[in-house]
Amino acid sequence: MKVLALCHSSRASSFLPGLIVFSFTCCVHQVESARFKVVGPDRPVTAIVGEEIVLPCDLSPRVSAENMEVTWFRSQLSPFVHHYSDGKDLYEQQMLEYQGRTELLRDGLTNGSMALKIFSVRLSDEGRYSCFVQHGAFYEEALLELEVTASGSAPHISVEDYQDGGIRVVCRSAGWYPEPEVGWRDLNGRPLTSSSQTTSRQANGLYEMQTSVVLTEYSNQNVSCVVRNARLSQAKETLFYISDPFFPRVNPWMVALGVILVILLGSLALSAYLFRVQETLGAELRWRRWAFPVEKATVTLDPGTAHPRIVLSEGGRSVRWELTGQQLPDNPERFDYWICVLGREGFTSGRHCWEVEVGDGPYWAVGVARESVSRKGRISLSPEGGIWAVQQFGDKFQALTSPETPLPMSRPLCRIRVCLDCDQGQVTFIDAGAEALIFTFPPGSLPGERIRPWLRVGLESRVRLCP
């Protein structure tokens, strides 16, 4: 600057354009240097229940992330799994289930690594995670999938009773996740057919299996029970041998009793099958009821209930998610946790239908809510919380029951018809493109109060009410 002050004014004026070009070049270089990509693993990360796991996340190019803002989250930015900003970890809005169990590995920040360590892994930790990085006005994110697994106890084999001229042997094992493969093998490693097999969930969410096989004299007296965790490619095996003196001799009365038991079991199985057929036909008939013309409701959205991160457009018929929340009054009717909104209209009687376009974005939910649904805090997105809906959460399509009910999705959904029957107290969801039933909350599910349309949006999603 001193040199410029001593120069002749004409020379200074001729130098000014070059200075402007130089300054513009530096600014462009700084903007370009701020751009980066966030890279996660290209396959699911597997964690074991009770142990710790590191979720990798890196910058490309590998520049320092010390002065960047890093947020690990599940379905929405807040509350988060872990948040780092201005060189320190922030915990004010951390999800309750992760408090005291997360650590951002700072040793790698200077090398562009923002790996997150989770301690004492739980089954509820399974699912999709987002690694969101922001530097100034520029931001990027990477998605990764966490799979949780557990290897249970070694198989325990016991002799139960005599059956079909042989001895019924039962194998039990518990503490597995996900549901393992279980089976019997003979001395040469060939699979044996089980006479029965049951699987159940324990209170801690892990699986418990029980399988049985009937061993006969001079055949398959050496067997083994094998339980295999396919996710870890691990198996646990227990061998078993029973000698000849334990096998019963043929008794005509036992044969007759066996025939009677077979007939009885067959009758029970036939009854169960007919009951399932009846339930299926009932659901089909209930859906067909909606195939006939009903009152098509004109539905708009109530901005007074919309979460600050929801932007309404098209006359209150379209909603989208926005990263930066709007400055809106925190009235009692406004949702402040889940990013959702209610319809203006409410229904107490009659049958009403409306359609919703959901084809834009991987995170959305569509349904109805009772008038008195809680707007503040983390409510249960289920009938117990006053919400009856279906949702897409990444690659999962579910009905919001308690727990969620997985739903098949043979093709991407574009338009969903919501059919509300206030008189029967039920709500039905139909694929409007294929005219196919999606899911029905059974009659009597809804309370006897005013019911309003309900929408929820997530990251990069947009939902629109059809005219």
C-alpha cells in the first residue's frame, strides 16, 4: 500500500484494473477452495450389540474440517445424533437415546475425517445416518446404513418325549439378531427336516429359536443343531448322540394316538387357513367399498400448524422441507418437533377422499390426525399418539402402527388416495395409480372426535395435495 501511495496518479490509475482482476481471481479461488464432497462407505457398516462402532465420513479433497460444522443425524437435523461446531461438541439438542454414547474422533479432523464413534451399540441404533457438513454457505452430506447384529448362546439340546416311534429332541438358543438360520444336520453334514420350529422376540428385542427333530432307531442317532448369523457369517453348533436302548418299540396304541394327533393338527391348520382367507376377503371388500364414488374432499393446509422448517406454497396445497427454519410465532397449534402440518379442514362424519402426490423425495408421511393431537415435543407417530398414516423412510415403506408394519412396494409410489370413513372409524390408503390397496387401519381405530389431514416431510422431500 505504501508503494501505491508514492506512484504517479496516472500509473496508479493504469494499475487499478489489474488490481481488480487480481482481487476477483482471489475471491473465485477462495469460493472454489470452499467446495468439497462428503464421502461415506459404499456398503452398510455392521455393529455388534453392546460393543462400539465407528461410522466413517471423509471430505474429498481431504482438507481440514476443524473449522467446519459437522452434524450426524437420523431422519432430521434436530434433534441430532452428534453436533460439532466452532471447534467444540454441542449437546443441547442431542437425541436422548444417544446422550453419553457418542464421540467425534477429532484426531482425524485435520485430515478431513469426521468419523463418529457410538458406544454400547443398541438394536435401536440400526438404520440410516446422515453426515452433514457445512462451511459458510456451502454444505454437503453423505448417507450410510448401520446394521446391528448379535450372536446368541450356543445351541442347547434336550430330550423331550417319544413321538412317531422315535425320540423328539429339541434345540434352543437365544440372544440373536437379526433372525438367524437354524437347522439340524446328520453325521455326514446333510440337512435333516425339522418336525417343528418357532421363533420369538425377547423383551430386549433379540431372537429366541426352538426347533425339534424326531430321531428313530438305527437312523440319525448322531445329529447336530446349527444356528447361523448370516450377517456376520458366524455359526454355533452343538453335537448330540442317543444310544439304541432309549428308543421305544412299536406300540399299536401309540400308532393310533399318532394318527389322531395328525388329524387334529390338520383340522387346526385348515381352520387357521380359512380364517386367514376370510380376513383377506374382508380387507378386499372393505377396500372395494372405497372404489365407488364418495365425497371428494377439498383439502388445504393450515399454516398456523406448520413446523418452522416447512414452506407452504400453491395456495396451501404444497409443502417442502427447508434447512433454515422460518421466523414464525410459536403458537400452541404449531408443531415444534416433528416437521409436519395439519389440514385446515376437519371431519366428524361421512366418508371423504383426497389424493396426495408423494413422488418427490425419499422421506415423507401421509395420513390423518385427531384434532387434539399434541403439537409440542416428540410425540408418538402412531395411533397411540393420535396419528394414522403411512410413510416412506429411505428404502423402507411402512404403516405407522406400533411397532411399524413393513409394506410391500413393487413400484415407486406417485399418488396416494387417503379415504376417511368417520362413521366406521377407519382410514384406508390406496395406490391411486394402480388402484391397489396399500393398507387399512381397521374399523373402530379412530376416536370419536374431529379428524384432520396430516402431512410430514423430510430432507429433500416435497409433497403436494392434488386439486
